[in-house]
Amino acid sequence: MVTYAAFEARAQALAARVAAACAAAGRDPASVRILPVTKTHPAEAATFAARFGYAAVGENRVQEAAAKRALAPASLRWELIGHLQSNKAKLAVATFDLIQSVDSPELAIRLGRFAAEQGKALPVLLQVNSGDDPAKFGCDLADTPRLLDAALASPALRVEGLMAVAPLSDDPAVARRAFDRLRECRDTLAARSGLALPELSMGMSGDLEPAVAAGSTCLRVGSALFGARPVPA
Ligand SMILES: *Cc1c(COP(=O)(O)O)cnc(C)c1O
């Protein structure tokens, strides 16, 4: 884990990098938020993020996030970005302010049921495997209309947009293609449903420039802020 001073320097460098990507793409930097990803790091990472002024952090495991949330500033919001097993859906609804990784109609229905039980209006993103990567979670592009319909049928869910993880590749064009396909998928679903679906969560430390160029509204950034993770996750 980095010190706060090192984290602050990294956060400032990241802001400059995002600003440059926005300038290159002709976009307003205010239209892209950074979601610090604190997975595998101690709860202190979330405290650093809050102290710097970030409003939310991303985690990919439910129990890990629940434990850290208890130790972090109460004002910080928590977002789930990792695959959710159905047996953890209830705790996920209790723990997170937004779930970015809704990837099946069954999961959407389950989350909607627990959100209703817990009296919550839960914002969600639909995770799409827009890079057709067998190693990645996410709904297939062809199945996204059915996933959206299931999520919209749950009155306790608020569908705000889509999320994707690009395939790992040394070729930046591979990520760019996955991001363009996510935006096109959003445009198709928006036209079909009449909803704006404004959020496009795409781009991480290694591929944020193509993500900004393709229209990302949320960059999920771990290693560029906190350094290498102690264990792979
Ligand atoms: C870990 C993770 C990130 C952050 O990755 P970095 O390369 O460390 O920026 C973003 N999105 C998801 C879904 C992740 O699991």
C-alpha cells in the first residue's frame, strides 16, 4: 500500500491523464468520473480516497467490501464491480450503493426482490461482455435486451447504464472496439426502451484513453492510484 502522500501524487497525475484524454477526445472532463478500486487493499485505501475527495470506491467482493465499509468514512459510497454469485445477492444489496455487475436476468430479478425487501431503490449497471472474451463475465451482446427487460421489470432497480471490461491485449484497438461496441449497445437499448441509460462504465488503469475516446462516463482505476495489488483479484 502506498502512503497518503504517494496516493495524492498519483491521484493528481491521474486527473491530468484523464484531462489530456478528454482534451484529445473533445470532451468535458466533468463528464467522466473516476472510481477508485480498493479491492485487495486495506480499508485505509478507502479512507485515502475519501480524504482526497472521491465520492465512491469500487470493490469486487461482497464480504471484503462489507468489512472495509464498517471502517471507512460513512459518507463514502460503495460500488460492486465484480461478478456476483446469487447466494450473496442479499448481502450485496445491503452493502452497496450501486451494483455495476448485473449480468443475468436471474440476478436482476433476485437483486430487485432483495432491494424491495430492504426498502431500497438500487441503482444498477448491466455488465456486457462487449469484447466477446471467454475469460470475462458479462451478458452476451445478443442477450442484452432480455437482461434489460428483466431489470426494468423490477421496480426497486434503477438501470443507469452499462459496464464492460475490455479483453486483455497489447493492442489498444482491441479495447477500443469493445468500448465502441458497449456504446453502440447502449444506443440500441436506449432507442428500444426510451430510457437514456447515460452511464458507460468502461476503462481501467491500462486502457482509460480509448475508453474516454469511446464515451466512458466512469473509469474504474485501481493500480494507477494504489500501486500493484498484493494478490491477483
Ligand atoms: C480490478 C478492477 C479494475 C481496476 O483495475 P486496474 O487495472 O488496477 O486499474 C477495474 N474494473 C474491474 C471490474 C476490476 O475488477
